[in-house]
Amino acid sequence: MDSLLMEPTNRSATLEPVSGPAQPSAKHLPAVQHTLHHAISCVGTGLHTGARITLTLQPAPAGHGVVFKRSDLNAALLPARFDYVVDTRLSTVLGDVTNPANRIATIEHLMAALNGCGIDNVLVLVDGPEIPVFDGSAADFVFLMDCAGRVAQEAVRHRIDVLRLVRVEQGDAFVELSPAPVQNLHLDLSIDFPAEAIGKQTFSTELTPATFRQDLARNRTFTLRQEIEALHKAGLARGGSLDNAIVVDGPEILNPSGLRCPDEFIRHKVMDAVGDLYLAGAPLRARFTGHRSGHCLNNKVLRALFADPAAWRYVPAHASFSLAAA
């Protein structure tokens, strides 16, 4: 989830060595897909509904991808893809345009954890219209995946290479995808809020399992105190509290425990982008650059990318290039 203010609306794979002198170097070995070792469930609160929600992550076969399902509805599966996104105003929402009831909101923190942990195939079951918010970060989802374990599958992992610049903008906010200067996803983001406690912040990182866990996963969503009343009047943020969001009032942080790091705001925005960009359907090898971006522009840049066949290619990932090997 993002603040409304300033955002435009609308076990790593172990490959058997090749015997003899023709054994390839590590950079030529194909990376393989991964799923969870076993299913795991948890219960949490929905940020907007305030409802008690059960989430289950189930292993899935190779080639399955990340797929969501409302376990409380007799409804179609919702693949975690950019073209299944039906709303981006307060969070990233997957939905079925033929069945408006079949929607799942606030998927971005879970998607970020799946991306950061290198999980390719999983079935996500949820018995309500949104993913539990937990503490407002991706840390609890990482914990769930660590508890479930990670297992290699007998299928090559693919990635999406961005081949030329794609840019979308709205006002002075913009997002770009361009060819990567590194072998994974590189993110470079900036924000500028009038609230003194936030202000101008920038953050850059290359996405690997280590950088995701150390630099991104624990950073929480945030909102401004003056926005809360408007959200409540709209029937939203019923499950929101100082336990699952940073609340800012001008120069003050209202959470008694304060911030987890001085630039937690921009780190959370980058974490959101890691989740939104995994809706490409595979890990990206690209440079992601943005200013004052959010879920809306993150989705629009993927739509623009895949609308141009010359801007991307789908290729096998190599072990030294993949998140699993980072």
C-alpha cells in the first residue's frame, strides 16, 4: 500500500556437475525454477476491511507461476500478471473483469517477498478480498517462506530482459525501464513529500536475496494523519493501526517505536516496486528508475513494455545471473 498523497491515480539450485573436460563454467549453467517445500498457512487482518483473513501458500508445479485464488468463492484463478491488475489507487489489486467480486487487494508486499526470495511457482489461497497486512512490510511473508522451505524444480528459470527504454509519466511523476547495467533488477527511486518527516529521499539497489532481506523487507507502509479520516469515511483502512503502518503528522512520527531506519519511506516504496514488477510474470533484468511513482505507474510501465515487442525478450536465466545464485 502507498500513501495517497503525491501518487497519481488511475535452498538455491544444486546442479550436478558435467563430467570431463567439457564441464561448463558457472555462468553458463541454467538457473532452475523454485517452489515451496510444503504448504504453510497464517491468519492476519485485512488493512482496509479489518477482517480476519486466512492466507495459505501452497507449492505448485514447474511452469505454474504465481497464481492467486479466493478460497471463499467459486471463482476463477487470478494469475499474478500485470494485465490482471484492476485497481492501483491504494494498493495493487488483482481481479476478474467478468466477475467484480473476484478481487484480491494489497498483493504487493507478498509479491515482493516472492520476488526477493526467488519463488517462481506458488498457489496463494486467501479467504477474503485482500492479503493480510501483518506489520505493513514484507518481513512476515519472508518468514513464512523460510518456514515452508524452498525446493528446486526440474525446469529452467526464465527472465525478461529489457532491451530499450520505456517511460511512462503523469505530471512530474515518472517511471522508466531501460537495459540493465547489472545482471539482475536494479532499482533507483526518489520521493518528495511536503511532510517534514519524509521530505526528499532517494534509494538505489540491485535486487538480490541478500539486499532484499537486509535493505527492503522490513520497511513499512506509511500514511499521513490527515488522510486517515478520509480513508475511514470511504470505508477503508478499517484494519489500519500504528502496528501496521507508519503515521506521519508534519514533522512527527506518531508510532511510539519510531522508524526502523531514517529512510524507511523510500525503502518501502522500492519494496513495493519489487512486488509490482514481479507481475511481469518472471524476474526482470532491467534498470527501474522512478520519481514519485507508485502502483499506478508501476503497472503502466509494464503495460507499455509488453505493448512493444521490440522492447523485451524472454530468455533462459543463468545461474550466475539469477536471484537464486546472488
